[in-house]
Amino acid sequence: SSSPAPKASLQELASQSEFYIGLGLAISSSVFIGSSFIIKKKALIRMTRMGAVRASSGGFGYLKEWIWWAGLICMGVGEAANFAAYAFAPASLVTPLGALSVIVAAVMSSKFLNEKLNLLGKLGCFLCIIGSVIIVIHSPKEVEVEDLDILLEKLQDTTFLIYVLVIMSISLVIAIYLGPRYGHSNVIFYVLLCSSIGSLTVMSCKALGLCIRDVISGRSQDFSTVMPYVLIITTVIFIGIQMNYLNRALDIFNTSIVTPVYYVIFTTLVIVASAILFKEWRHMSAADVIGDLCGFFVIIVAIVLLNAFRDMDVTMNDVRGITRPKRQLLDQGNQMDEILISEQKNSYGTNELERRI
């Protein structure tokens, strides 16, 4: 009568091991993808200095630049790890952990692109880590789809087909009309197109990853059918579209703007698509759902801190000044006024103290 217990325990252990494999792959992919943003940006800057036609103007001169190819390889490795992660862990876990790529991009951009990382940016990096940990704790641990046949049934769901139709319509409108007109003045259009197609790419990667996992484990021979090859072609086309418009966005706008906006929109759409397709929220407790959403919102706040206040010169000295007693602050203010008055005694024009008042 006690025999079913070890079997259940082994199944639970296998599920948890797959979860942590997916977690490790997701973290490593963030490192590679975050680095690729900076490497490709360096290549685009170099091509602009050489007088080549910019990617935002339809130029493809970056294809001759080895640095860009290094960034592409780095992104390819990251996407491959990310692709494998979807075969082992839920999309609602893997995608939000992409926030770690924002940290990598922020640190490397301050080092190699001479972009600032002030105290608020460092606080944002810390909150990104905290939010990621919250998501890991509250994300669903069980596998939402066990094999390709079940996933193909879910892909035919009416609600998901409506989502795909809406995404494709939005992408076409941006590519044909909104992008050429407003893409050079507003970051949202090209990034929204990348994110929209990216949400479909994730679903395609999930299906393809299940095919590869089942073939390697010997569960099935999915590659004897035509479906895996259709998924490969679809994934390659979607990734190509993403790369093209992401290059345009990076060429026009600062990396510190493109990276967080891309993360927020892309992650939101993937969570929506995952909720529609896998309905994984039904298997989670209310506490885990709230915790997952709170972790995501913490990451969004962290990204805003990391980038919206990037140009502000905020240091620990400013924080130490706030903690001083009021008497010291008043005395310091009076001393500054006296210095300004003494400096204006032998000068012409409006007194600096009067201008301040």
C-alpha cells in the first residue's frame, strides 16, 4: 500500500529538477542577451562614425562589421539558452527573469558606452534582483504542457487565435504605416513591433523545445512529422523580424531607453500570451498569483529607477546630506549666502542672492 508514495516522490523530484534547469538556463541567457545589446550598439556607433548608412534608414552595413556579428553570436547563445529554458520551466518564470539582462546592459553600458549609472540606477539593479527572486519563489513549479500533442491542441484555442490575429494586425500597421512616420521620434513603435512578434516567438520556441526534449528523451519521434519543421521556419522568420526592428530602435535611441521599454512590453505580452495559451494561473494559489504580479511590478519600478533618472547626478553624499540635523543644514545655507554676498560686493548686475530669492 506504500508503493505509490515513492513514485509520486520521484515525479515531484523530476519536476523540480526540470524547474531548476530551466531557471539556470534563463539566468545564463540574460547575461548573454544583456551583453549582446552593448556589443551591437558599439558596432552601430562604429558604423555611423565610418559614414555608413544607418540601420534606422534601412542600411545593412553592420553586416560587414565583425563586432556586430560578435553581438549577434552572443545574442544567439543567449536566445538558445532562453529557448531551452522554455522546454523546462513555465514561460511566466523564464520571461520576467529577462530583467537580469537589463542589469547586465546597464552595468556594461556605463563601462563601455560611457553612460551614467548613478545611485538610483544601482538601487534599480538591486530591486531587479529582489523582484526576480520574488517571481522565482511564487512561479508555478509544475510543467504546464507535457508533450507536443497537448500543446498543439492548445494552439487551436479560439482565444489564442484571436490573440495571434490582433498581434499580427498591430505588427502590420506599425511596419507599414506608423513605423515609417513616427518610429524616428517615438521609441514605442519599433519596440512594440519587436515585442509583439517576440510573444509569438516564445510560444513557437516552447513548442519546438518540447519537440527536441521529447526526441532526446526518447518519448516520441516528433521530427518524423512536418510540424517541427514548420515551427523552425516560423521561429526563424519571427526572430529575423525582431532583429531588424530592434536594430532600428537601437540605432535611433539610447540603449538605456530601448532595453527597459522592450523588457516591459515584451514581458507583459508574453505573460498575457502564456496565460491565454497555458492557463497556468488556474493551478496557482491566490498568494502565488499576487506574489508573481508583485515581483513583476517591483521589476518595473526598478527599471524606471534604472533608466528614467539616469542623467541625474545622485550620489551617497546627497543621501548623507539629507540625514544631517536641521541646524547644520541651516548653518550651511547661511554660510553659502554670506559667500555669495561677499562675491557680489565688487561685481555688477543683479545680486546672485536676489536671483535665488
